[in-house]
Amino acid sequence: LASPTSVSIEKYYNSIVEQEWERLRKCFVESYIVQKYFDLYIKNKSSILDVGGGAGRYSFYLSK
């Protein structure tokens, strides 16, 4: 059963999906650094549980 807090957090993030997607597109330095850390710590054939993947930009990267 979802708490009022988790519902409001979910509503907030659902309302800014496009804004977050665009922010990550423009903040290429952030994306580059995060992807380099992914590459450093997540090895091929790793299993990943992506809980609350936000807009999904990193989820798409990880799925490759």
C-alpha cells in the first residue's frame, strides 16, 4: 500500500519526465561522467535492478 509521501513523490517525478529528459540531454558532462562510472563498475553480463529509473535515459544506456 503506497504512503501519501510516496504517492506525492511519484506524482512529482511523473510530472517532470520531459523536463528531466531534456536536462540530461543538455547536461552532457553529467551524462558522460555517470556513464563512465557505469562502465567502470558494471561489468558485462551483470544483472541490474533499476528501481525508479526516472526519465529513463540511464536505463536505456544500461540496457545496452
